[in-house]
Amino acid sequence: MAVVHGVVLALALLALVFLPCVVALVIFADGAASHLRGRLHDRRDRRALHRLDQTLSQQSMSLAALDQHQPSIQQIAADLRRLDRHRLGIATHSKVWHAAVLLAYDDRLRLASRCLGVPEHLDELEGVDREIERVRVEGELEAAGLHLRPTTPRHQDH
């Protein structure tokens, strides 16, 4: 019987000695697992940011290449003057031509607006509202120094 009491006493002492260690292990295991998960997420986030950075640098290079091919403001103004003449001339003979010329004219107005920092809302409007916005943008561009109409006065008979 003394041996059984000795074994029980030894197990009780071992439990008293190791129980705080087991409790600390359980407490810190949760923290260690959270820390490990955080490091894995950080690594995954860093990889995702690296891929995003590579993608953006490639896109910025392609955007820079596109900007080099963007027409100059002088070319845009010449296109606007030419399209304005077509809009008031040949495009009045056909609805298809008129729609095509207006689309091209609005596109050049958007380019000129971007170049000169003039706000425009041509995409958002339709019908008469778009016509009014077109006239407003033309006025803003004229005020910014872009000549959309010929500057030579027409000769008038009195």
C-alpha cells in the first residue's frame, strides 16, 4: 500500500509542477498560432502587393506609351475645327454621317478638356442636354485659349 501512496504522491507532485507549464502552453499556443497566422497573412499580403506593383508598373509603362501617341493640343484644335465644319456641312445630309461626326467631335472635345483641365460631362448626357453641354465646353475651351472657330472675320456686304 505504501508503494501505491508513493506513486500517487509522485503523480500529484508532477501534476503540481507541470500544471502551470501546461496552462502556460495552452495560453501561449493560442498567441503563437495567431502570430503564425499573422505572419502567413503578411507574407501573402506582401506577395499580393508585389504582384500589384508589377502590374501597375507595366500598366503605367503602357499608359506612358499611349500618352506619347496622344495628339498635341494644336492637332486636337485642328481636328475640332475640321469636325465642326463637317458637322455644319456634309453631316447634315445623312443621319449616319451626322452621328459619326458628332461622336468624333465629342471625343476630341473630351481630349481637349483633359489637356486643358476643363470639366466636361458629355458622356453622362443625351439629347438637348448634351448639345447644351457641348456648347458650354466649347465656351470653356475658348476661354482657356483654344480657338475652335476660324479667327478671320467674314466679309459682309452692307
